[in-house]
Amino acid sequence: MKYFMAPLEGITLCEYRKLHSTMFPGAEAYYTPFIAPDTQGNFREKYLRELLPDNNEGIKLVPQLLVNRPEPFLITVSKLKALGYNEVDLNTGCPSGTVFAKHKGSGMLTDLKELDSFLNTVFSQTEIAISIKTRMGVSDTAEFAGIAEIYAKYPLKQLVIHARCREGYYDSPPDIDGFAAIFEHMPFPVCYNGNIFSRSDLNALKEKVPGLELVMVGRGAIADPALIRTLLGGEKLRASELEQFHDALLEALLSRGMAPDHVLSHMKELWYYMIHKFSDAAQLYRSLNKTTRLGYYRSAVSELFSSGKFDPERSFSGGKYRE
């Protein structure tokens, strides 16, 4: 079984990826948070920093593009090839309302004729390997039969299927049966994505899709950085590892030149997920979330690791602790 790390906007920055790959190796590749070029194929400088090879040394990185027109896609691909990339991923799955309204991400699934035309153009005009990360439909996963017919016409490097429709966001149960029905009929490698938070989740998936060899993990791996190691049969996350990972990431973000307030916001976002490893999660999260200065935050985290009830058996539950 091979595992891939999904992107999470604002969290899986290059510092995160590099540290994670060092402390918790096992991912076949990391995908970038989506890059959204304008109509001329230009993208913000912040994206370039995330893409520079020097900032991703030692890992395989796949740039993910959020774009619905062939011209900017092809221009961006040329820029990525110049940086040394030989594979890109097209995002047809993002369920965000603003993205969907622009007919990008899962919005591309609303017009299959346009999707087909887009893919026909980009595959005929570039030789770079193209993978796709998709949802199974807009309002119903049953729509995926028609969507899959479009994908099957093209030589995808890989199809990552998030087993929900767009309207399911991240709350509805993944449609594993629907995924299984399509899985064996695709002419290219197919990767599963959706609610793999523990070894038991993986085992349940494999019972329904015994031939599956590729899995992408996202929120579960942010909550538990050692998730891939555990899925591979290794030991569960230790509290000391999580503390070391947290402290190293905090220093890496400060060394990047990120403003302390920005770093504080970033780390709080990360704790939305990691807090699930503690059985007294709700109370601990409230304490962390109340901090307004980095010094107070450091003290709160120190208290969390010294007195919090860390439980290696706990896994992400799919929700976040918020006030």
C-alpha cells in the first residue's frame, strides 16, 4: 500500500512538509495546497516560495492547480517544468463556495462537456504527467458514473477520488460502495481519499475494495503526524514526538520570517486537528484558543503536554473544537 499526503490550505506549507517527511517518513508524495493562476498564467509570489526545489529538498512534491481554462493551465505547466516538475495535479474537488461559484474545483463537475473540452486541450498540448483529484459529483455521488467516463478517455497519471459529492463537504459519510463500483473499471491508477483516520478505517476500506493499493490521507494525518507510520504497521504516535514536532515547526515558521501573530494563528489552526489526540480535548483547546500573544501560547502548550491526557489510541473524529 502506498500513501500520499493531501494538501491543507494554510497548514501544509513547505516547512511543514519538510519536517513531517524527516520525522515521520513514509509518504510517497506530498501535494501542494492549490495554486490558482490568473488568466495569464501568473500566480502569487507566495506560491513560488512553496514550489522552489530548495524549499522541498528530499521529498516528492506534486503541484496542484486550481484552474478551469486551458491557456493558464498550460502556461503554468511550462513554468513548473522550468522548476523541474514532471507532474501536476488538477483540482476538480474543492467544495469551497467561492471556488465553486467560479466554476473551479468541484465547480468543473457542473458542465461535463466543458470538462471534457478542457482535458482534451491540455492533454493534446503538453507531455507533462497529469493527475486529477476529484469529488464524485456535485449533489450526488451517483453522478460519478458520467464523470468517470470523461476521465477514462485520458491517460491520467493517477486519479485521486475523494469519495463524497461537493454538497457533502467533509461531513457526509464517504461513499465507499460507489468508489468500489468504479475502482476496477478505470484504465489508470486510482487512489482513495476520505476519512482514513486510523488503522481500523483502513481495514474497513480494504474489506470493500480489496485491490486498492493507493490511499491519500489528509485531516487524519494533520491530527496525527504518525498516521502513515501506523497505517504501515508501525508504532503509534508518542506525546514526546508530537511535542518535538510542534516545537520544531513553530521555530521553522518564525525562522521563515512570519510575523508572530501570523505564526500564532497558524499554530492554532493546526491544533484544531492535533487536539484530538487528547481525551480532554475541548477544555485544552479553549485554553489554547484564548491566547493572544506567542509567549502566552508557548506557556499554554507547555501546560498541555505536561498535564493533558494524551491518548495514542484516539484518532481524529472529523470535527474541530471551536468556541
